Amino acid sequence: MAAALPVCYHGCMSKKECEDLLGKKNKDGAYLIRDSETIQGAMCLCVYKQKTVFTYRVLQTHTGHYTLLTAGGLEETYFKSLDDLIRHYKKKNQGLAMHLRHSVKRKTALLIQPRHAPAPAPAPAPAPAPEASWGASMSPPEEDHDYENAPNSEYVEVLPP
């Protein structure tokens, strides 16, 4: 089961909406996480400091760990969850313009939607007719082939030397 998203995660939110919300809070160290508008699947950690919003790209690895995109030459730190990442950056002097102090919580529940639109499911094939109803001119339905034996297969059988 996937870990729950932190309450500071706002999902799809524009940079402008984010800046307005953090500006309304008007507290140094106020932060939230939103989906990136420019990189699909990435998120942004946005932190308010002295009337400026600093945005850091949050990436998730293929193993499910999270990291902040760093400038060239800096070592990336990986976290098992967004909560772990937040806990780490609440400490002072971790490389952000301002350490995280005030979580800006979302006001409404998020509708959980997949990041990538799923492909439409193919229509179910009609059930094959029972053998007793095949006419003399009808042939039995084609069997599914194993990929090794399928004609025009993209797979190649590899034999030992």
C-alpha cells in the first residue's frame, strides 16, 4: 500500500496560486509541496522567505525514494518518504534558503488520480462458440500462441552455444 501524502501536499497547483497562498501566510519558513507544472511526475517544495518563494524540484526514483534536485557537483540525499524529506529539511543549514517551519495544509481532500492516464481497457472478446455449434464451414477458434512459437513474434529464441 502506498504511503499517505503529507497534508502539505497540494497536488496540481500553479506557481502563481502557490505564491499567493504562501504570501497570504506571510511567515518565513512557510512551505508546501505541489505538482510540477513543467516536469511530469515531479513535485516542487516551495518555501517562503522574506516575501520570496523559493522552489525546489522533488524527484522520485524508480525505487520510490525522494530527493531534491541539486546543483551540479552536490551529492543528492534520498528519503524513503516525503515525510522523511520534510523532517530532514526542518533542520537548519540543510541547503535550503530557509529551513521548513510552517506547513501550509491543504483545506480539502485530494482526489487520488494516477499521474499518467491509464490506457483504455480493450473491449472483451466475444466468448468462443462451443465445439458442438461449429458448422462444417467454420474452423475452431485460433489458440493463443506462446511467445516463443508465435508467428511474426518480436521475441527471438536463444539457444545455448
